[in-house]
Amino acid sequence: MFKFAFTDLNQFIYMEGHGIYVWSVFSIVIISLVLAFIFYNKQLKKIKRKHSNE
């Protein structure tokens, strides 16, 4: 039914030599999203504390 592009995990990770670029960009995006979430979550908590003290 489905034809997979990779037959094993090593081919999936290596991606015919392009894996280092794919996985590095994937890692940068995930790290950026996590850091943005943490930063904005702290900012929202700070704003909520400021408004609750008023």
C-alpha cells in the first residue's frame, strides 16, 4: 500500500548525504520554538503578576 523512501533507520538518518543539513535545521527550529515558548510564557506570567497586584 505504501512505499517508504527508506528501508532502515540508518538511511533515514543519513538521507543520502543530506541528513546533516536536514537534522541540523530541524534541531534549530525545535530549539527556537521551545525557547520562544519559554520566553513568552515568562513574559505572560510577569504581565499577569503585574496586573494582579494593581
